[in-house]
Amino acid sequence: MGIKKLVGAFSCLFFCTPCLAYEFKSATEITLFKNYALSACVASHYEENTIYDDAIDSLNGNREYANLPLEAYYDLNEVLEEWSEKKYISKSGNISEFFMCVDFHNSKDIFEIFYKYNPCRDDENWPSKDEFEVRCKRLDM
């Protein structure tokens, strides 16, 4: 029984990994930047947790596929530091860092940084018109 589970897990990993790469390739620029923001926030708040490695992989993947300059990520990190000072307290009195990360990822601050560096203003600096169409045809908010 243990071997069947192990084979199933490896099969899932083998077949799903190409799917994840495809998702990155078909995501819009704003989605990649928002996902980077969420991953960066989670990584900064769960450094002593196994979630940290996954969050780092996620933010690196989102940054790798995006066409934003590094300055956008520097700006995001500065804003993240400000947001991290906020305390999100639940009804029961517990602090919820994850909830803060969700709000951060959907905040106007993220949109303002993205639009400051928006790579979708024109298609001149893109390696291909097809990639521009996929990444910039719609800026899903």
C-alpha cells in the first residue's frame, strides 16, 4: 500500500510540474506581481516554518516570469515592511499575519507600484508580440 501512495505522489509531481510552468507562462503581469507580493509577505512572516521554502520558490517563480524591473520589487519590499508593522487581530484576540498578507496582496499599494513600472504600456520592449498579448491583454484586478 505504501508503494502505491509513493508512486502516486511521484506521478502527481511529474505530471503537475509542467502544468505549473504553464500557469506562470499564461498569467498576466499584474497577477504575477500580486502573487509575488503574497509570497513575499508569507515568507517574511513564516521564516521558521516549512511554508517559508514554498513561499520563496513561489516568489522566485513569479519574478522570473514577470517583465517588471527590479525597482518594482524593491519598492514592494519597502511597502511590505510598513504593512508588517500593522497588527491584524481576530475576534478571539489572536494576531493573524496571514490575513494581513492577503490584504497586502490585494491592496492599492500593490497596484500603485505595478502601474508605476507597468511593462504593458507598449509592446516595443517585449521579445514577442504573442507574449505581450498573453501578459497584457487584460489586467485582471
